[in-house]
Amino acid sequence: MSLLSSLRRCFDEELQKQADHIRQQLAMGETKPYTEVVDASSADAHRTGMPALTFMRQVLAACLYPDLLQDDTLPVDVRQRAERMLGQCDGRSVGAYSESCGYEHVQVSVAKFISRRDGGLASGPVFITSGFQRGLMVILKLLVWGSGQSQPAVLIPEPHPHTLPRLLNILGLAALPYRLQERRGWVLEKEELQRAIQASRGRCNPRAIYISNPGNPTGHVQDRNTIQEVIQFAAEENLLLLVDEVYQDCVFGPDCEFLSCKRALFEMGPLYSGCVKMVSFNSLSNGTMGECGLRVGYMEVVNFDDAVLPFVETLLTGDISPPVIGQVGLDVMAEPPCPGEPSYSRYIQELLSCERTLRENVDKGRSFLNLLPGFNCPPVVGGVYLYTHLTLPQVVGVYAGPLYCGRLLEEEGVCVGLSECMCDDHSATGSCWYIRISILMPPHKLDDLLRRLGSFHLRFLHQLP
């Protein structure tokens, strides 16, 4: 990991601290050119004002306050779902603990969801977790042993989710970056994976490969051929596949379709489907659900030895059980209203509205950014971020990105994500960075963000010597 990458992680923390400090100043009445901080660095949909799904919130409300079930204020399918969930809870209360791996009923609901998504393929063992990060940490702990040349390592994409390097570092795992090809739409090339593996020889022991589909933060969607090449590579190198699919319901590009890695694996036949070990992750926090505060997700494991599964359960039992109210929400995600049920029409309308907002925000955001000098925002076909290339004049210095984002936050109240650019022509074109902007916000919020960003950007360039 480069020095700039390490500094970037520290900078992200400082940027969030700065944002919190500005919020406190605004709350205490200090006058600034803006009245609120817009945090576009993470995909916290409800923080930015995206509306929650009515059916989801009605079921949650009824489970939290069962007196709502005593009359017909709520639709009948909402009441039936709440009754079913309360029947799974000790004492008919979501305030009671559940099993460490989640309620069996919710595990079954998730397994059915996976089977429907994958064309009838049976689900592997499902574990309910306290969010995606917790599930990933549990699996990574299975890999932790050795040091020096035996230090376990994970191949990770560059660019990657901004929280991933820190998680690996906490667990003592080495990160082996493989570069996605920006000029080809962030495609993953098998040759690059082979280069990363060869570079690790004698330094560490690669044990797993992490892929993100749809891409976080790049917004690409992997096609069938790419996924199959990754699977073949994992089989050749005996690597565990760690598959981040938390944005699987956020695919909006023309001619793009989400294909799960598990489905691609089983369509390759028994040569691969019977031996490649895989864990896929999904979360209630991400995508159109956006219920970050409920802190729940799931992972499906494929081709794990039966002797290993108890160790997964043991690691999960080290935590208190996943939040029960989060499991209620996960059950709603896995089994939404069906055609003919009272809540179906409204549920579908709200989902389509959210998807339309994402598409429109992408088009609007890209068009605006690409008119600003130094910005180059490539097409986005999935996920929840605009991931735009920013080139700043060399006169700004090597730390131009942190300087730019810090001033943007202070002067305009806009908090964005920042990543070091890995482009080959870095020195020739100036100081190159990537800016990460969430599109999970109402259109008027994005309009306000873009207005502030554009105003600052032109002012920043004008003030340079």
C-alpha cells in the first residue's frame, strides 16, 4: 500500500471530522454560505433525504408497536407480515434476542430470494449478519494465519471500496491490488490478475480474491465472460471468491443486466461448480432499500466443507445476534409484496421512482461534471456513485486532492470521497485524483450539490497563480 494511500485513509477520517465540526458550527448559529453539509462521500440514502419504502416502514412500525395490528389502519398484507414475524420472536417481541446466525424463517426467506434470482438454483447455506462488513470480517478471519512469506493476502480491485484496505489491515491480511481498466469501462482482465499473483510470489500467500459487482465505486457491471474468467482464475490459483453484490438492484445502463457470480459458476458445469469456493454478500443498507441504520445483511457460502461451517457459526456467535428489527427489514427485502396484494402497486411505484431517480441523477451529474475543466466522468451503468477523474494543475502540489476536497467542504459544505489516481500519465497531465459522489439523493439535493461544486471549482482554478 502506497504512502499516499495510507494518507488518504487518514484524510478521509479528518474530512469526516471536519464535516461534523461544521455541522456543530451551523447548529450553534454560525453564519456560513450554506445552511447544511451535503455528505456525498457515502451511500447513506436516508441521510440525504431519499424516501423510505412505505411497505418496509409499515411492517417495521407494526412489529415495533403491535397495537397497530388491532385495527385496519394498516393494509392487511402489512398486518399479516408483521404477525408472521412476531410469531418468530420470543415473547412476540422484536426486543428479544434471536439466534446468532439469524432467525431460521429469515434465512429461508433469503434462500428463496436467491433461488428466484438465480433461475431456480438452490441456495447454499445462508447466514444473517450485522451488516455486510461484519459478514466479510467473519470470512476473512478464517484466512488469518502465518506471517512473512506465509502472510495471507487478498487480491483487491483498484479502485476498491474505501473501507476495504482498513479491514484487511486490522486483520493482518496483505492487500494485493489488481487494476481495473478505466479506458475500457473498468473491465477486469485475467492478465492483470495473473500479474498481481506473480508480483506476490515470495512476499505473501494469496488466499482469496475480492470482486465487486456492480462496481463500488466505479459503477461498472461485469458481463458473463468476465465473471467466468475470474472463476477460472480462482480455480487455477485455489482462491476463495469473495463477491460483493450489495448493489445488485442498482443496474440501469442500457443492455446491462446483473448476473450473480453463483449463477455464472453453476452454469459453467461441474468442473467448476463443484470445487470453487465462494461467499457472496448482500445488505439491506445498500441500493434501493437504503436502510443503513438497521445494520443487517446476509452471506451465502458455496462449496464450503461441512467441517468449516461450524467455525463460521462460532465466529458469528462472538457477536450479539443480528438486530431483530433489521431481520424484519431483510425479510421484507427478500419477500416483497406480490401481485394482487394490497401493498404491491405502491411498492412497485416507489421502487420504480427510486430507479428513475438514480438514472436521472447519473445523466445529470455526468453532463454537469464533464463541462467543468479538469473533470472527466466516464459512463456509469450500475451502483450508486459517480466516480469521476479530476486533473488539477501541477502548481497545486502533490496533495492537491486533499487540499481541494478540504476547501470544498469548508467553503461550500460539500463532502465528497477522494481516491488516489493510478493512471500512467500522472506526471504529464498534472495531479490526478478520483472524486466519489453518491447519486442516492433526491434530485433537488443533487442540483444543490452540483451548483456548490461548480461554483467552488471555477473559483478554485481562478485563484491559482
